[in-house]
Amino acid sequence: EAQVTQNPRYLITVTGKKLTVTCSQNMNHEYMSWYRQDPGLGLRQIYYSMNVEVTDKGDVPEGYKVSRKEKRNFPLILESPSPNQTSLYFCASSSGTGRFPYNEQFFGPGTRLTVL
Amino acid sequence: GESVGLHLPTLSVQEGDNSIINCAYSNSASDYFIWYKQESGKGPQFIIDIRSNMDKRQGQRVTVLLNKTVKHLSLQIAATQPGDSAVYFCAERTGGFKTIFGAGTRLFVKA
């Protein structure tokens, strides 16, 4: 089944404790992206990647890191989480490429993160 | 359920009626627009898209209209069903792969 998977689905942590949220897709998509979703704000893009070893900042990259060492995986890293990073996080992938960026994004099921 | 729908504009329609959800986008240079549906506890799901060189596109029971003059996008759902109840987001793609989402509209379908 074609899908985007995220782990963990739920996480409660404390301020300053490094964490990684994994994202994996099995559709051979070049494009992957991370979003956070907060009440009344819709989805805001954190980082995106157009291919292996190619990443770029979205609208809200502060406090986050990403890496794209393999095509299928795009982990989101919070080096020192803070309470304002409590949110619902979504990973997405798309078959769109730089030459033809007109493709829908497929979203994972979400990761609910609480930072105390 | 998730709390992401708090404070959203809400549209309430009777089952069988047509729904129109509106969206104002921000960047006149955006060249690709997408509508997503998000049900409680799930990630957004693609509904329909449109490129900036078009002003209308139809899918199964859904139509997207684009008015670039006033930077307005709308989603029309024909014969709305209870399963259409969800939060609907418009998204614009600017400069290749940077994507900006609207705040969303909650659609309630009354049986």
C-alpha cells in the first residue's frame, strides 16, 4: 500500500530533551516536507526537500533540523524542544519534481507532540 | 479527536445541497493551487488542484474556480453528503515547492 508513515504518533517530552520524528514514504517520491498544525493557523511548512541531500527552509524552520540521506526517509529533529513546539506535525511527499512541480502531496497520519 | 479545528470559519449545509467554500490566497505569483480535506484524526487528503493558467477545473462532485484578478479560490461540492463533513484547506504553491496553506473552513453537513 502506498503510504507515508510517521513515528511516533504521540510523544510527550520535556524541554531540552532532543527528539527525532521519523517519516518514511514508499512511493519513490522526490519531494518531502514537514508541516506543523496549530489551532486556527492551518498548516505551516517547516522544511522541505526536493531530493536527496537537498533541503530548504519553509515558513517556520526555527528550532528544527532535517536531513535527507535517503530518498524514502526525511526525519525531523528537535535538538532542544521547547513548549512552543507543542503541535501536531505532518510529513508529506509528492512525485513533483523541479521541472514539473504540479503534483499533490500525500500526508502521513500525524505526530502529536507535547513539550512540557 | 484533534483540536486543530478550533476557531475556524464554519459552513453548515443540508445534506443534498451544494456547498461553496472560499479561500483568499496571498501571493499573486503562485502558480498552482490545491484543495485538501482533513477529517478528524487524519492527515490532509488531496481533493482537486488547478494551475494558474486555468480558471475552472471539475472533478467528481467537486469544482474548483480560480479568480486571479482578486486572488480568490473556491471549492464547490455538489450534492453534499455527511461524509463530506471535515475541515477544508486551500493551499498555494509559490516558487516551486514552498507551500502555503489557508487557515481552513469547517464544513458541517446536516442530515
